[in-house]
Amino acid sequence: MSDAAALAVEGVSHAYAGREVLRDVGFTLEAGRTLAVVGESGAGKSTLSRLVAGLELPTSGRVRVAGVAPTVRYGAVSPVQMVFQHPTEALNRFLSVGASVAEGLRRLPRRERAAYVAALLEQVGIDPSRARERPKTFSGGQLQRIVTARALAAEPKLLLCDEPTSALDVSVQAQIVNLLLALQERNGFACLLVTHDLGVARVLADDVLVLRDGEMVELAPADDFFAGPSTPYAQELLRTTAEQMLVRERA
Amino acid sequence: MNGPCEGRDVTVGTVGGGVQLVEGVDLAVEAGAMLGIVGETGAGKTVTMRALLGLLPPGVRAHGELRVNGDVVSLARVGELRRLLGSETSVVLQNPVGMLDPMVRVGDQLVEGVVRKGVLRPADARARAVSLLGQMGFRAVEHVLTLYPFQLSGGMAQRVTIAMGMMPGPRLLVVDEPTSALDANVRLEVLRLFKRLAQEEGTAVILVSHDLGLVSHFCDTIAVMYAGRVVEHGPTRELVARPAHPYTVALLDASATLTARRRVPLRVLPGAPPRPGHWPAGCVFAPRCPHAQERCVAERPLPTADGSRGWACHFPRIEQA
């Protein structure tokens, strides 16, 4: 079992009310690596992440996280942890941030949790003395760090990041991007990054998967993809992105 | 009368002078041109725009001037600003679906504002709506007029709201964080159509965004805001190629671009901007500035004002002309 890939998606198709939104998608993702999933709205990115998180079962094909089908059970801590676009909505606003982070630490005896929470907050750059505060006293960037700490608490095999930086300011985006890089280096989780921000994908991803209308258009090492995708659709996607992205001609 | 639209010495604070939110902001946009305002959350971008439009929330008051189409209006006179809003000035809000009334057909919504304001008669308003939707790339315009907002895709809704903002033929149009939720290709299309339309009509546009990439491609000039003031402004090309203010440099450096390298950390600006009411005495950026010196902490830099470019920094990153 230990040699199973962190994530294996095998021939997965998925339909809602008979309408197929994913068709025969397959790839594997090894520990310590990041795969960016890109594509327009309706491409199937969200459906793919729901299947990978175990929120739904695919109509056909199978998903395995470290060799096991992902499931969501109340009270259990999943090996797939998530970081979403809007950190304010991801945290329980009635719980202290420390208590939220501690939810991933149920495997530990209660008395050991506080020290772990402090260490995790420290790791993501939040002052551990603020663990008792509620989410409303933190900025968006800080909350995203806290959400990341909560995800790490579960020692996930797979971190699922759905537009983790799109709601943040440019300077804060850079902080979160760097944080994800450093944490992956240290903790070795695999990361599935769903994003429409190809700049963020450029920095974080080892490989890029392009989806269109539920089908895989291209799966390539990131360096090859950004040097020039092989399919016309991906080329067009990259071109329209480049036309809206900062270009610096250094004087 | 197509001179530049200007905000002069825009200063915003809570009533009673408790907390200052924006201080001494000068902005100018030529007719048909686009000015991009960039800066982090809390820098005062939206507050500045609301001050110009007369849309500040209760308890907040502005000083300074709005100059539009030959009129000079004090920002303290909210009634005057409101009279201009919907005729000389206009606005497109952040969330296109939120800006539209879900219970009213697109055609009726487009026409309603200008008719009520007395800018156009109903028949003329309807003709203008048809023409604007056409210019925003709709083909079956008559059909679109009969739709309800829920029947529109995100891209369509955004094009409708832009048409709505343009209905009165404003001299100044403020667009707040447009198209952020749209796919790259849809966004590109919407902004291209919008830019052409604004040029044709000679509308001065202020585009508020935290997306430097977007602003750098569509705006003629850029103003960078930090802690309630403009720290640097200038023509887009020059400002991006040769930023003078260390904050502008930091913003540009922090942007993830397609030429970034895989797994190489981005350059980040440590710390967070000061909150309103906690602005430092000297340069507001000094506490985070990698080049700050004694003078920066002691003395607030005044904005330079030579021609089209300017910055507020004692030690700019480029040689002064």
C-alpha cells in the first residue's frame, strides 16, 4: 500500500442528472508534487475536486488517495484536506482559530493538542498567542494561513487547493504561494491546485492538466506546458491569459 | 467640453475628524482614456471613488473637488454630486449580478435610470440601450432586452452592466473590480469592447482593480494607492518599466507572471499596510520599505508634480529628471 500514488484518478466519468460533466479522466499524482488543473468555467474542475475529496462517488471509474477511496465521515479526519478561495467562509466563526486548527488533531490526546496548534500556527506565520481569537479579528491573508494550518494538522496525503489566492491582494497572494511551496517542501504532501490563475500555476505546479467540457485536453510537465502547449485549445488559453498578465519590460 | 475629469485634493475622513481614510488624492483622466487605480485592500481606492460619486456611507465626509465637463463641484456637497451621478458621472459595480435587479427585465433596467433622471426620453433611452448592447457585442439585442438577469451568463451580465453604466453618456465612468469572476477569454472580450466604446464616446474611465496585469493591458495611466494616498502615478508603460516608488516596485515584484520560474518563491513584501487611524508620521510606507532611511520616518514626502509622472518618495528608485 505504501507504494500507492498519493492520488490516482482512473478512468473517471461523472454525470449529474444524466448529463456527463467529466469524461474518462485519468492521472496519478505522487507525494511531494503539485498538479495544476486549469480550464474555463464548466470544464469540470469543481466536479473533479469534489470527487477527489470524496464528497461524491464517480459515476464510473475510481479515485484512490494513497490507495484508498476517499470518503467523508462526520468526526473522521480525511487524508484529503482542502484550502478554498474564501477563507472567511471556510472557518467556523464561532470557534477560536486554535480550536479550528485542533479539529485536525483528533488522533492526539487532548492535552497534547495545544502545543501542536501553536507549532502549526507558527509554521504558517501566525502568532500562536492569537490562537484564542475568533476569525473576525484576522485579515483575509491571515485566515488563509489559518485554513492552511488546519489542513496541515491532519497530516494530509493530499492538499486540495481550489483557487487559494484569487480572493487575496497581490502581495498577500505572493505570501500564500510561498507558504504553500515551503510547506510542501517540508511536509511532502501531494497538491492538487485548481485555478484559473496561470501565474500562480506557473510557480506552484510541476504538471498541468487542461480540462475542457469535462475532457482532458492536455496533461504535461509544467515547464513544457508554459514553453508552448501542444494542443490548439491550450495554446489559446495561454495566449488569452498572457494578454491580461503583467509584462515587465525592464528598462 | 471634453477636458480631463479630475478629482482634486480628495480627502475623506469620519465626521468629527476622528479617522482619516484618504488624504490629498489628485487624479486626472482625459476624455476617452482609462486610468487604473491599484492598491491593496484598505488602501482607499473604493472610498476615493465613492467620494467622487457622492456615495460615501453615513458618518464619512469628503473634501476636495470633482471637475467634470466644466463643472467644479465640492466633494462636501453630496447633493450636487448625486445630481451629477447618472448623468455626468456613472458607475459599474463589482458584482455584475448584484448590480442588476433580479425581478426586472434587462431592457427595463437599462432604460429606467436615465428616464427617471430626465437624461433621455423613454423612446430615446430604448434606442440607446439597443445601440449600446450592440456595441457590447450582443447580436440578438431585442431578445436580450426581454431577458431577466438569471437568464444571463456571467459575461453577458457584465456586458449589460457596462451598457447600463454608459446609458447616460457620462463624462466620467467608475468601474470597480470588473470581470474578476470571468474566464480569461470572456474577460478579454468584454474589456476590449468596453474600451472601444469608451473611446468612441469620449468617456473618461477610472478602473479600480487589484489586478495589475489587467490594468497594465487596458489602462493608459495608473495611480498606485497605499494607506489612503497616491504614492505614484504615471503612464502605464513607463510606470511598469521604471517604477519609482518602492511600493510600486514591491507590487510588481510580488505578481506571479508566466515568466516566473517553477518552485522559485516570489518576492514578497513583509508586513501589512497600516490601518486607517494608525498611519505613521513620516512616509506611510516607511515601516515596510526596504530602503527607508531616517528622513523617511521623520518627514512625510510630498508628491512630485512634473508633467505626467509623479511619486511621493524621498528616495525614488529611478533618477529624477
